[in-house]
Amino acid sequence: MHESSDCIIIGGGINGASIAFHLAKHKAKVVLLEKSYIGGGPSGLSSAIIRQHYSNPITIRMALDSLKVWQNFSEIVGAEPVFTRTGFLIGVRPEDVSGLQANISLQQAAGINTSFLAPEELKELEPHLDAAGIGGAAYEPDSGYCDPVEANRGFASAAKRLGAKIKVGVTATQIREMNGKVSGVETDHGFLPAGQVIVAAGPWSPMLLSKLGIDLPILTARVKVVLLKRPQDFKRHMIWGDFISQVYLRPETGGLMLVGSISPQEETGDQVKDPDIFNQNVDLDLQASFAERVALRYPAMSRSHLASSFASLYDITPDWHSIMDAVPGVDGLYLCAG
């Protein structure tokens, strides 16, 4: 465990695995530490929706670049394809149409293939959808979703082929620094020296940085997902985000529909102090609420039934944007979280 490396990455989720792949591609000597298994945290339970609809120019450009990676995963990463193109729709109330159109214009200026749809146009694209109360929608024909587990494994395996060392079952317990500079990482298997450390540990990131006296403005919240079995005559649908009923949904294999919340209040209201200990179940009232909201928009889903449900974790910043930067005050320490 005492072999030195250029960079240690803490966290084997999608961010850590992708960082390891890209650094290894540039010939860096990389070690990735994962306390459980690759994709064993929130990444493996992600809804993994690949959308371009963002309101920040930097995030929009990142999403567009990322879409090209997902579309060409085999060629770029050297792994099995993980992306399913479905199309993406997001609907708003009539009073929110002008804001939606402003976002669409911002995205179009960056090269996103997106357009505004009036309510009557929605029915042509999504026959099962009831457009009552919708003022308009954004439509992205190129968007879709990934297999989150295989995407995570694909990046990690590619990083390993390029020379990165992937150490699973190894827990980073403390980042060591000397005279204001990173010296390495203490683990439950011993000390690993390195000149640079990247923390990509999601909900565990604040705990690691707090030991250096750094108060990271990230809270951890429990988020819930419900899987509904579609009726047999409901064969196909796009990804749909509904700012009226505050749910999103996407197709899932096996004739299922995956449903979650886009309400900031619902997503941040159930905070978790220890990400290693949280309730992974979804209470029956919320399951019923999700099913009812889906059935209002997709009436055929009133004939659906619950297949399963689970809870995972979000690491949430105050403005809901990721922190990807050098950490002030500790030379060689970087963060990718939130």
C-alpha cells in the first residue's frame, strides 16, 4: 500500500471512474479507492437520465459533450454500449412558458437539438399523454438514459486497461497534508502517498474534508424511486419531466416505468446524517402519490401496478450545481461532488 502515485481518486462512482479513465488516458499514475464495489453507492442506483435541458451555460456545454460520449461509448471508452435513446420532454404551466422558451434559446445557442412544443403538438409525439394544464414543453429527440451500473463499470474497466489501479474494499479514512500540501491518503489498509488527491465520494465527501477543517456546503438527502409495471397495451413512451405534478419518469426494461420526484422540497426534505445508515425503503403513501401523479398525466397508467421501489442518496449543494475545483488552502486537493 505504500507505492506512490501521481493521483489518488476517492470514490468509485461514475464521477470517480470517469476521472480515473481520463487521467489514465493522459498517462497519469492513478489509484482509485472504493470502499465497497464499483458503482456501489448512489451511482449504481441512479435514474441515469441523459438530458440537455439545463439553465446554466457551462452545464449546458458539459451536457452536450457528455451526450457525445454516451452515444459513442464503445468507440470512446472501449466498453459495451450503455445508452438508450428515447427522446426527452419537459412540461410546464402556461405562466412558466416564457422561462422555458428562454432556456430553450440558451440551449439552442450552445448547439443543443431542442425545440418548444405547444400542448397540441405533444399528443402527436406522446399519444398516451394527457396535456391538460400544460402550457408547453421542451423536446429533445436525442436524449435518453444509460444503464448506470454498466456505465460505471465501463469507465472503471477502461481505466484499469490503461494502467490505473482500482482498489475495491479499501476505505479512505483521512486525507493527509503537510505544510498546506497533500501528502497522501490514510486508508483502512494503510497509507498511500500521492501528490494529488481528488475527492469524488458523493455524500461521503463532506466527512472526508471536515477532517481537514473544511466545511463543505453539501447536505445528504434520501431520494425515492418507484417502478411501475406498464399495462400491456402501453408499449412505448419518452422520458417525461413534469413541473406541474413534480415528477419525472422514464422507460425501464421489462415493461416498467421508473418514477421519481423533481420537487426540491421532496428531494431535500428527508436529510440523512450518516450516508452509511439510511432507510432504503419507500413508504406506501409516497408510492401511491407517485402512481396517482403518473396516472393523471398518463391515464393508461391507472391500470399499472407497483413492481418495486427503493431509496438512494443525493449530495446536494445550495444551488444544485456540482463543485468541481481545487480546494482552497490545500495544494493538490480537488473535489468533484454535489
